[in-house]
Amino acid sequence: MTSEALSSHQCSSLWSWLGLLLALLVGNLPGTWGQQGTQPQSIKIEGDITLGGLFPVHSRGPVGVPCGDVKREKGIHRLEAMLYALDQINSDPELLPNITLGARILDTCSRDTYALEQSLTFVQALIQKDTSDVRCSNGEPPIIPKPERVVGVIGASGSSVSIMVANVLRLFAIPQISYASTAPELSDNSRYEFFSRVVPPDSYQAQAMVDIVKAMGWNYVSTIASEGNYGESGVDAFLQISREAGGLCIAQSIKIPREPRPGEFEKIIKRLMETSNARGVIIFANEDDIKRVLQAAKKANLTGHFLFVGSDSWGAKSSPIQDQEEVAEGAVTILPKRASIDGFDEYFTTRSLENNRRNIWFAEFWEDDFKCKLTRPGIKYEAGRRKCTGKRTQRNYCTLCCSVSPHKQRVCVPVGEERISRDSQYEQEGKVQFVIDAVYAMAHALHSMHLDLCPGSMGVCDKMDPVEGRMLLQYIRSVNFNGSAGTGVMFNENGDAPGRYDIFQYQLSNVSYPGYKVIGQWTNHLRLNPEEMQWSGGDRKIPESVCSFPCESGERKKMVKGVPCCWHCELCDGYQYLLDEFSCDMCPFDMRPLKNRTGCRATPIIKLEWSSPWAIIPVFLAILGILATTGVIVTFIRFNDTPIVRASGRELSYVLLTGIFLIYLITFLMIAEPSVVVCAFRRLLLGLGMCISYAAMLTKTNRIYRIFEQGKKSVTPPKFISPTSQLIITFILISVQVLGVFIWFGVMPPHTIIDYEEQKPPNPEFARGVLKCDMSDLSLILCLSYSLVLMITCTVYAIKSRGVPETFNEAKPIGFTMYTTCIIWLAFVPIFFGTAQSTEKMFIQTTTLTVSMSLSATVSLGMLYVPKVYVIIFHPEQNVQKRKRSFKAVVQAATVSTHLSQKSNDKQNGESKIEPDRSQ
């Protein structure tokens, strides 16, 4: 500015230009609105200390126009709440006595850039002005009225507006207390150190919403946010808290553009259905976006599918769900805990055009609220709209109340007879309580400051003129009083109020009055009443919103990479049990999994029971064999000196019969419950019975073979053919088996084992531990191998002695016995070893072994001794002494017989029975 003389009009508009310059310096948009050259419209309340106020009296205007229609609730109600609070404080003798609070209240028009320009009014008094070179047209220095000094600001409403204004107020150290801004970033004390708020930040709201989602058992949800500070920061806070808390995954995170294109909301619903399991939808959006999301869901025929959890922008409002009630049914919403202030209702419902002239926007509110039109001089009456007159009282005239507008125009309006709440719908706006608390917080801070700086002083003292902003901020952060609703008002180190929320649910079915119902509260922690909740169609069961349903018992979670809430369920198969929710582990070798596979249980122990079919048959055969063997032995003892008994070689016969008896007896030891004693006797007798039998038969066949082979060469009898010699040879053969068994005892003492591998089928329910002796298949074969060698050797001698006539000896019965026995044991081998992989291995092998041994004994008993017993019992006349012949005669007769048999196989010379002299 130069020293060139200024016109009076230029002097009056000086501060407008200074304000515009400051606005441009701090980043304001082009000065379209600021260059109008007029002082911004505002409400001025005189007082000793002036507070600033920012309210969205009007909505955002269309392109190129800063302001739109008046906002009755969010604008006028909140503004009047500040005026009401000032009246209450100024009339309170205890709070700021002898000090009157004034105000400068501005309209933000719901636009951050416009609000920034308007708020320059608050900092005019703090700008140092150099007017030494400024002169008016008469040469006098300009008379510049000193603007009032604003010590603190109440507002703003929207978070984006508060952020913009806070950046300016911070430069001039002017404290600010918001009644509605909840953006989490305003908690950053390093950037917004002079900002405080009596409403909790969205980070608390986001925490409450996370707690609600978790309380309902959801772990897979989507988010929707309106583009802008409120929606995006709210969702960001929700995402951050959910990540920190864990156990919650985001399926879709969708942002609604500021200017949605046609079909945008249908695309949003389509995206949400890409992850249809995520039925829960967290929504931080403005009312219009919420309504259009509900409309798109209804259009897609998805009523009842989505489970909305709405932020305080939804709250308990009816406008977002109007005509979309079915889609919104069950929606859970959150709203800062609030109460209706009765004193404000009484105050506001008595406001009229006559008693509320301090509110320059009240006439506009009156017209909008009562749908009438106030008449002004020179303005043509709008056709089709009634006048705001006293028609209700049948008056035909109007009493004009005239006042001067801020533009120095005389405005006369009729004093209408309309009354708020009587002639129009009225419901106290939700943030009225917080506006009052914000004003009271500033007043309590000033009161404490006055007590400390001006003790005993009436009015504002020098130390508080001017009020130092940084010091006032400290007092604001220290306040602690009961607010208008009776709840405590206080701030933390970031200037945030405590989080207190009411939880609502929109209920439509099974209720007398459809609407929002309080179902819980959140004050640092959630208190939810699930029994009060109901969902689409009146269902009381909380719907599920999960990526993957819980795994069944015994199934582990196989996580989907990158999505911790999604998994596939895999069964712990075989002998595995569920170690934890993510892994399976094998049960110990002696255990099997529980049916639900949550742990392991002991595998049942089994043994071959006497009542088992596998035991009954062998036992039956053994009993018959023992009875038959006992009968033969008793018969032989009874007729011990008879020719047949003597001719059969009674000494070896008793040995052979003992072996047969032991073979039958081993069946009982093989079926008996295993113990150390039983196992010892199994080792001893399993091979011993067969060894005794085949040793005796081998000795017999060997004796016969040697006799007749020797007879071919000489008439001298061979050595060791006497009964005593035969017994010695037999016992020598038997001793080899006994010695081997005792060596086995020494190397590996007998003991029992439980074999868990033998009966371990794929299905663990059929797994069993088998109690048995420590005899493997190999050790069992080795135990029988010696007897098998004796049997094979005996068979060889039987084959060699096949030419000896049976009229002279037992060679052929022994031969037939050995042939049959070999067939039995040849059949035994594939059966025994072919069942090694069977789950019934022990039973099959035990039965096979015992039956094979019993059959072998039965063949020996039946072929060697049953015919003799038959003759002894039923034909005693044949049991007489025959004429004895010498060894030479016997050999000659045998030789003749051999030659005859070679000539004629169908006729044998057996008419004379020659009994060899066994005394030789």
C-alpha cells in the first residue's frame, strides 16, 4: 500500500483485503467468495471476553455459490445451543462472576475452504498493522475500529472444516473446542495442539465397532467409506485397530467417490458379493451415500443378506433408511452417548421472531420450519406459499417488527403466531449436548484461569487482558466437571474426550414400534445385550460373517496364504490327533486317537480267548486227541505183556505216545493267556512234543532199515537194535531240542509283549494291542525246525524201507504217517505265512499251528496205534504168541518177499506172519 490517499470506502474495506491476503497465504482457494467486499455475516454478542463460534448454518451451495439452504437441526439447533449456554453461564453467579462472555458466531456453509475464509475474523485483532503511510482523502489518518479479540473458538462441526480452521488458529495460539469433529487425525497433538473436542474421536468409535464385530463372532467383514476425511480416516482407524487386535480380516475395502457416477453403487454391491461370506459391512459414510447403498442392495434383491454396522453418521437417524427399512433391518449403529437437554427444549421452543433477533438467521429458519414466507418491503410475495402471519388467530392484519440488517437495510417482518413444536415438528438435534458442554468447558477453563491470575479481583484483571492462548489451553485440558447430561467432561493429553457410545439396532419385526433400539453401550469396553438383538425376519440367532466356518472335531486348519481368517479344513487321518488348531500329530505307538481326534486313548489289549471260534476248534481237537492218546496208553499198559504190545516196541511206543500227548497239550498253552510261565512252557513244549514223536519214529525206521540192509550183507544183526539202545538213541535226539531251548532261555529269557503293530488297520477304531509271548515267526520256525528235520529224515528212511513187507514190521504205517504229515505241514506253511499281513494274524496263525500239530499227532496215533488197540480190544484171539524165527530166517523170508513183490505188484506173499526175534 502506498501513501496515496484512500477514499473512505477504501478505508472501510481495508480489513477485507488484509483478510483476503492472509487467506491466500495460508492456502485458501481463489478469492471468489472473499472478494465480495463485504464483512462476513455473523452474530455478535457483546461481552468482557469473546468466544468464537463456527456452525454449518447453511448447507454447501452449488458450484460457484458458497452456501445453500439453511440447516435447521445441524445449523440452527447447534447455534442456538451456544447462545443458550452463554445465557446460562452469564446468569450463573458462581461461574465467572462479574464477567460476561460474548461471542462472534460465523456460518461455515458446510465447506472447509469457506469456513477458513470466515475464520479470519477471529485473528484480525492479533495481526500487527502498520498504518503510518495510510491517509484518508481529508489527510487524516484512517479510523480503524479495533476488532474484538477472540480468546477461543467453539467449533467446527465437520472434521474437514475443523482441520482447515485449526491450521490457522494454531498460528495465533487460539484454543479450539469442537462439538462434532471426530476425525482420528485431529488427535495428533503435534499438528493440532490447540484443538480439543468434547466428542470422542473416531478411533474410539472404530474400537467400539471392532468390539461389536468380535462380540458377534464375525471375523470377515467389508468396509465402505465416503471419500473424504471422515469416511477414510474412520475406516483407516478401524483397519488399524482390527490388525492390532488380530482375528479380524477385511474382505473388501470400498471407497465411495465424492461425485459417484451412475451405476457406482450397483458396482459396490457387486464387489461386496465377490466375497459373499463377508456379510458384515462396516460403513463410515454420509447419509446420502448410506441411503444409496441400501437402495442398491434392495435393487439387487439382497434384502437380509448384508449385516450393516454403521458409524455415528448413521446413528439413530431415520433419513438414511427411509423407504429402505427391510434392507436396513438388523443394522447395528453407534452414536456418542447423549441426552436430551430439557432446559434447551424449553428455551428453543419459546424462541420467536420477536424474542430472538440476535440470531440473524432465525427468520430464514422460521420460513423453512413453518413452510411460510416472511414479507419484506419491496419484495414481491411468492405465489403459492402462505405468509408467516397470525392467521391461526383469525387476524386480518400483521404487526411489523423492524430491525436493521448487517447490510444497513431496514427489514420489517410480521410477528407471526406460529410456535416451534406446536406448529412444526421438533426434535432436539443430537449434538446440542456437546455444543453446550464445549461452551461450558471454555467457561470453566476461563474461570480457573481467573481464580489463579486474578484472585479476589472483580472482572477481568490485567493479567487476563489479553488472555494468553497457550495458558488457556492448559486450563482447558485440566477441566473436569459434570456436563449438561450429567456425564463428566474432561480431556486427555491429546484433547480428546472419553469414548462413550450407545449401541443401537434397527428392528422392524416382532416389535410394537419399529425403529432403533438401544442394545448396549461402550465406555472403554463393550457392554452388549445379545438377547435384545434380532435380525432379518425377527430371527434371534446372530448371523455369521466368517470367511471359513469352524472346522469339525478332529480337523486342522490349513491357512490360506495372506488371509489369516480363511482356511481349509483337513481331517487328521489315520492315527493322528489334533495337536492344536493348525497341526496334527501321531498318537504314541500304544495309543489310538479319540473318536473326535482331540486326543489319544490307550489301545485296547486283546488275546486269544477260550470262547473265540479260533480257539474252540483247536481245543476240541486237542481234547479228542488227549482222550484218544490216554486211551491208547491205558490199553498198552493194561496189555503190556501181550504179543502185539511187545511186537510194537513198547518202550519206544510209550515214548512216541508221550510225544503225541505233548503235541495235543501244546494247544492249551498256545491259547492260554500269555505270562512268563506260559511263555516258558510254550518254548519248551512247542517243539518238544514233535521232537519226541519224530525221534521215536526215526529210531524205529532207522532200526528196521538197518536190520534189513544188514540182512542183505550178513546174517549178523546190526548194532544198537536192542530196546535199551533204541531208547538211548531217542533220548540223544531229544536232548538236542531240549539243549537248544535252554540255550534260548539263557540268551533271551521268556517274557510277554504287547504287539501294537499286528492289529493296526487303517481305521484306528479297530486297532488292538495283542498280548503275546516274545516269539516271532522266525523263532517259532526255528523252534520247530529240528522237529521238521527229524520228520524229513524219518520220511526218507520210510521211503527207503518201503520194500519191507508190513507183515514183518511197522515200516509202511510209519511211511504213510510221514507222507501224510508232510502234506499237512506243506499246507501249513502258506497258510501261516500268507496271513502275516492280516489283522487277524495272531488268531489265524495260532489256530493253523495248533490244528496242524493236532492233525499230525492224530495221523501218527491213528496209523500206528489205533489198529493195534482195535485188535487188542475187539480181536483178542489174534493177540497170541507166534512161532519165533531166527534173524537169518527173517532176513531170508524178507528177501524172498522182496523178489516176489518186484515180479508181481498186485500179489504179496503174506500168508505166514513171521515175528522177528526182538530179543536179539
